[in-house]
Amino acid sequence: MRMKGYLSACMAVTLALSAALPVYGAVGPGQTGISIPEGMTEEKWNKLQDQTIEFDELSDRVRYFNPDLQNIADSAGNEKSNQQYVYDELKIYIRDLNDNTKSMEDSGDISSEEGLKKYMELKTTVMILEKGADTLNKVIKRIDSGINKNVDRYSKTFSSAVSQIMIGYNSALANREMIQKMLDVSKAGFEAQSISFQQGMATEADVLAANKGVLEAQASLEQLNNTIDGLKRSLCLMTGYSADAEIQIGEVPQLELSFISSLNLEADTANAVGNNYDLIEKRRSASGQTTTGVKNKAAGLSEEEQTITVTMQAYYQGILQGKSAYDAACTAYDKAVLEKDKADRSYQLGMVSRLGHLQAQMAFLQAEGAKQSAYNTLYQAYDTYQWAVNGIIADSGQ
């Protein structure tokens, strides 16, 4: 067999095998298509797939069940599998050719001129194919490395976005009870004005104004409920559940507020610069191997490093401002608790009307919601800062 024939056959096998592997879709929580990941306990894996989304589970849920991330991983994984399959078949083919050359040696076929010619063609073909196999093996390793880096980057990017959604959901939820109480107060006010109108103690304009308050409160509650529903649906989809899944969503974790004094902005900024995915790519990019190209690349990297430094300073200030706002909200809440207790006692003694009592309750719920929202804002600032340290800055489009 001539060398050209061997190479043509190898090309045909390669092309055929490259299209032979199927593409597998993502598998969502509660389904059995994914085995327990290495390093994860069965207990943690099972908890990850229950009907409650906890904040500390978000990264794992995104990593293993986010459909977009699974498509990225599957697409790259299929490419690797195709190349690996071709490589394995090529190695088998090379082994068979080596067996043929060994048979020729053992049989003495190489003693003739024609036999020696075929033998040399086989040896040359083996040498060429082994070089090709080595190159293909290097490609597979690069693909594997690239898959891990891409999955890691997109997993962090999606996880940072999901954490913001969950914080927003909890903030909206914290205000719903207050809006509901505002509606109750508005309805009570409308009832009181209607009775006063019948008794000649209020005008029609007073009744209409009270009714307008009811309608506005109803609209606010409906809008807030739509926001909560939209955030929940987004959270479900981003973590691999169906949009209308019946799930429970956990609360934002409680921070040990002393963490602020332990933050090291300088060290964290250095880590943010070193871990930033955009910068990592640009550091590895070609400079054109010219003096101008090298200088331009260095200048570009320096500018982006400075941008990240400024961003980290802004994130740090955001944490400080969030802590200050939270402290103020806590003070207002403590005052509101005292006012509510006073109103409760007065209502029990008949010293405050139902409407007045509802208004006191609404003021308390407003302070409570403001406290929770302020805490969520503080946690959001902290979360954004930590993601930046780990290479993800949302404003950079990563």
C-alpha cells in the first residue's frame, strides 16, 4: 500500500468520526442525568436539588444546572470528545500499521526490493501519523484547559448576576408587608371618610381622595408583586428550574459586620487585578512582536489596571456608605418598635382608633422594611466587592 493511500484513508476516518458524536442537552435539578461531581458529598448534592434555593447554593446551582452554562460546557465538551475519539482511533490505526511492519520483518518480506519499498512506506506513514497524533493530543489538552477556564469564568459571571437577583428579590419581599398594610390603612381611611360623608362631616372630594389612595395602594402592591414574581422566575431559570417552579427562596446571609474593619483594600485590589479575566486574556494576547506593539500593550494593560483600582475604591466606599445607611435604619427601626408598642397598648385601652392603630403598624413595617432593604444594599455592596476580587466586575461586561 502506498503512503498516499494511507493518508487518504486516515483523512476519511477523521472526517467521519468528527461528526459521529451526539450533542447532549443540559439536565436540571431533580433529574438524574448528572452524576455527583467529584469532591461533593451525596448529602450536599441531594440538598442542592431540593425545592429550596439557598444563597450559599447559588454558585453550585449555576455551575451544574444553568442551561446557558451547560450549553457552553457541552459545546466545548463535544469538541473535545470528537477530537479524543479521533485520537483514540488514530492510535489504534497506528498500532495496526506497526503490527503490519512487524509482520513484514518476521516474515522476511523485506528481503525483496518490492517488499522493502512497502516496508519503508509503512514506516514513513507511521512516523507521519504519530506526529499528527502528538499534535492532536496537544490540541485536546488545550481544549480541555480552555473548557475549564471558560466554564469557570462564565460560572462566576452568571453566579454574580444570580446573587444580585436574589438580593433584589429579598429586598422587594421585605417591602411587600408594608405595602399591604398601606392598602389596609387606605381602605380604613376610605371607610371612615365614607361614614363621615354620610353624616355630613366630610365632603365628596374627601371621599374621592380617600378612594384614590386605595387605588394607588392597590397599584403599588400589584406592581411590587409583579416585580417579586419576575425576580423569582429569573432566579429559577438561572438556577436550572422551570420559570414557574414551586420553590422556596432563602434569605440573604447575615454578615458579621466587623468584617468591614478587616478588609484590606490594597491587597484585595491586587487580587482583583490579578484575577480579572479580561486582563488575563489581554496579558496573553500577542503584541505584534514590535517595539510599538509591546508599548501599546503595556499601556493598555496599565490603563485597565488603573480602572480596576478605581472601581475597587468605589466598591469599598459603597460598603462604607451601606454600613452607615444600615446603622441609621437600625436606629430608626428601634424607635419604630417603641412607637408600635405604645400604639398597641393605647389601642388595647381604647385610646387609639383602628385607623390610628393601622397607621402606627404601617410606620413600624415601613421602618422594618427600610432596615432590611438597607441591610440588603450593604450585602449587595459586599457581594459586588468580593466578586471583583475574584475577577468578575459586572460593569466591565464580563
